[in-house]
Amino acid sequence: MTVAVNLANWGGCLRRWLSRPQDADQHLQLGRYGERLACRLLEERGYDLLTRNYRHQGRRELDIVCRDEAVLCFVEVKTRRQAEGMDVLPSEAVDLEKRRHVISAARQYLAEIGNPPVTHRYDVVEVYLDRAGGFQQIRHIPAAFREEDVERARRQQKRRGGDR
């Protein structure tokens, strides 16, 4: 009897695990769609796109690296479907930890290209879709955060004992 119960529980876990890739795949498709829209917006505004989906050490990724004249821009794209009562902006998902990861990946990118003496900044692009996934609105936030502010917040968090 115990074995049957455990197998039944295992079957439920297996079904959930097998259904997860669909959800994850939909999430990735949504993100890729938002990144394509963000690239189009940036190109229309005269930015030179340098790379998309730059990865360093697996987890740290830069959605878009581009140039705004002489400024190198590291762009984080957040795509969200509108939902009733949606009171959180997509850019608010770029929390302190995410900002630290973006900065870390940007530093690695700069090291890989020889640490040129170039001004750089961190932008966010918010992409809003309707419930069916159709485009509604896009918003570019240049210089959405600064390294100094992230470092200051990290130090404050550490003093309060909140650093992992």
C-alpha cells in the first residue's frame, strides 16, 4: 500500500515536471518577442545593436548590448501581459539582485572586449502586451539604474544583515 501511494505521488510530480517545459517555453517565447520589439524600438531611435542574449557563467545574461552614439548601453527587457489589477511595472522586476547580475555580466562583457575606456549605462525597456499576447505599449528607460546606487543599496542591505 505504501509503495502504491508513493508511486501515485511520484506520478503527480512527474506530470507537473513534464508540463513545466510548456510554461517555461511560453515564458521564453514571450521574452524573446519582447526583446525583438525592444531591438526594433532601439534601432528606430538610432541605436547600433551589438549583441543579444550575451551570457556569462550561465545565469548572468545581458538581453541587449547596443550603442547610443558613444555610450555603450546594457539593456534589460521586461515583457509583461496586462492583467486586471496589474499595479506593478515590469521595470520593478529589475530588483537589486537582478541589477547586480546585469552589472556583473556587463563587467565581463567589457573585460572580453578589452576594457575600453567607454562610457556605459544600464537601460530598461518595458514591453506591455494584451492578454492575448498582442502588442500594446513599449517604454524605454535610459539610465534606469547606476552601479553606484546598486553598490550603495548592497552595502545598506549588508549592514542590515539582509545579504545572502
